[in-house]
Amino acid sequence: MEKVISLLFDIERKANQIIERANIEKNQLYEENEKAIKEMEDKIAEENNAKINILLAQAEQDIEREKQQLIANSEKQLKEIEDNYAKNHDALVDKVFQSIIQI
């Protein structure tokens, strides 16, 4: 009987050791998974930030290009107005004068 109790005690002790090792392995796997998830999240965040920076740079370039086009168009229109004024100055003055006289 004592031998059976001793065997049962050994079996329980070994079972507890197996459970303890399983818990240790479970905790290690959990920590490894948490570390892997953190690394993945960091990598994704870094990639997203890089993509956002690229998009921002492209947007800034587009805005600058549009701004330059607007400036060029405005300068062209101003030049056309000045040229028209220079060519038709006398006629414009006469029209204004005639308008004033007729009122």
C-alpha cells in the first residue's frame, strides 16, 4: 500500500512539474507573441508614416505647381490688360470723356 501511495505521490509531483513547465512555456509564448505584435504594430506605424509623408510631399508639390500656374496666369492677364491699355489708351480716354459729357 505504501508503494502505491508513493507511486501516486510521484505521479502527482510529476504532473505538477508538467503543469508548471506548461505554464512557464505558456507565459514565454505569450511574451513572445506580445513582442511580435508590438514589432508588427511599430513596423505598420512606420510604414504608414512613410506613406503619409510621401503623400504630404506630393500634395505640397501639387499645391506649389498650382500656385505657380495661378501666378503665371495672373501675370499674363495683367500683361494683356497693360498692353490693351497701352494700345487703346487714347480711345479709352475718349470713351470715358464722351460718357461723362453725355451724362
